[in-house]
Amino acid sequence: MAVAIAAVPVMACSAAESSSPPSKSTDGASSAPGEATGDATGKPQAGARRRPFTISFGGDVHFEGMLRNRLADPGTALGPIASVLRRADLAMVNLETAITQGGTPAPGKQYTFRAPATALTALKAAGVDVASMANNHGMDYMEGGLRDSLAAIRRARFPIVGIGKNAAEAYRPFRKVVNGNRVAIIGATQVLDSQFVQAWTATPTKGGLASAKDEARLIQAVRQARRTSDTVIVHLHWGTELQKCPNQAQLALAPKLIAAGADVIVGGHAHILLGSGYMQGRYVNYGMGNFVFYNSGPQTGTTGVLTLTINGRKVLKDGWTPARISGGVPVPLTGAARTQAVAGWKSLRGCAGLGATP
């Protein structure tokens, strides 16, 4: 997503927040973009019984401007919101930057984001388990930045989806067995600057990003994941900047992914919060907004953490921990401000056509 200046009202929190989620599971870890975890099939250990798990999502993260200095202490770089992320069994964000200190800025692009490899250290320290780099800033420093990003990911052994040395790697899901659930997470972007669509899209023989513009390829990845997974999650970069209702491309793609086997679809790009709720018994979030980001206007500074409780294909409940960006990092709200923000978040479902319950 590009940089915006305003954002939609922050919103709500639900029942999932009132009870403390279980501590993070320790089964499995990924060391390269899309690399599977656990055994080759992602099967739980013999005799394992499936129990509900929680997954928390934050929005767009970069480390530009005031945030760069926070990487001097990666352990505290994400601020107080880290305590919310750590409580979930899994946590995920959109990493909206190239991981490089070199490369060549994308020609003609107004905003180009990059960060040193300590950005991955900071995410890990904050309790983030996986991030997507499938977005319109993931290759801001072109092919050189892509090579540096892939190398940094491997050195850090930090799971990243939506980017890779070829299409097979870029569309490959992150896999982890959590409480007996075989979870697969795929990352892709529906937003790419027109002049970079070809150069930035991964192909069978070229590195790049997983593009949701190639719907057939994305749907193929979802169907493949469905065959060997209990829970399939698609993380998308999608939407229109500062538009609080989903656009036609989003409305058209979500049902196709559900038909292909997606249980949860979560994403962002608009720099503001969009509606979140149930569609055809599955869960869709149209916009997570900014998260660790230098924009903090009345709308763009409205943020939070979405926590889903899932068992297999069923999303049992959703919860919203509202926050406000201050100094570039989300600070959870309390008291009346929290209550008001939760109500606002729930109201965003209206124009998204999503339900409050399955």
C-alpha cells in the first residue's frame, strides 16, 4: 500500500479479548519464504486431538521515519501492542517494506520503503510468527532489494509468505500444526502499480511476489492447501486507499477464494479500517489499516488487533483489541475510548455485507 493521510474510524473488541488466549504453541518453525513446518504433509502427531486455537492479525508495518530509531532496540520496537500479539497461538502482520539497505529505488515511485534485517528481529521479539511481503512495497528496491530480502529472511529463519525466488515459493503457504490443527497461510497482493506488475510478479523462473491479479494461480494455491490442511487462511493486500468500503475487486475475489477452500481471508492496503465478519460461514476482513506506521491522523492512526478463535474450518469467534498509533506504534485503548472504538469497528460491517455471526 502507499502512504495515506487519513483513516477510517477505529473499531471494536469482542468476547475473545476478555479471556486470555492460550500461550503460543511451539510446534514447528519456518526458515524460508513459504517453507512448510512440521512433517512433509503438515499432519499432526499421531493421537493428537484438535482443539481451538487463536490467531491475531495486525495491519501494515514498516520502519521508516521515526520508526527506524526503534530498531536500535528490536526487542521493544513494536511497543505495548506486543503483549496482545504474544497471547495468541499465532500472530501475523503485513510487512510493507523491502528488507535491504541496498538495491535501487523503484523508478518513479513516490514512496519507497526499506528496512534493515533487524526489522525481522523486531517482529519475532514482539510475538509475530509469520508476515506477508506480498504488497505494493515488497519490491520497492527492485531485483537487488528482492535478493537482499530473501537472503535476510533465510538468515533470520523468520517465516514470510507472498514472496520468493520463483512462483512456487511465493505462493507456497506457511504451515504449522497448532493444537492439532493443520494451519496453512497463503499471502498474495491484489494491488501493484501498473508499471511494475510484470517486473514484480513471481513466475516459474523469476523471483517476485505472489499476485492475486492472477486469480487462477492464487485459487490453485488455495485448493492445493485445502487438500492437506484443516484451516486455510489467505492474507491479501487489497482495497482502495482511504475508501472505507470494499471495492469491486475485493467483493469479486472473496467469494471465489471461499469456494476454493479458504476459511479466513484477511488483508489491508487502504490505511484505514474496513469491515470484518462472516461470509458464507467463513470469515473475511477487508482492511486492517496501519499498524506500526508513521501515519497517525484521525483515521490513519486508528488501528488494533483482530483475534480469531478457530477450530478446523470453523471460526468460533472474533475479537477486536482497539488501539491508537502514537509515535508510530499502536497503543491499546482502555475505558470509554475502547468501548467506543469497538462499536465503531463493528459498524464497519454494514457496507461490507458481512455478518456478525456465522
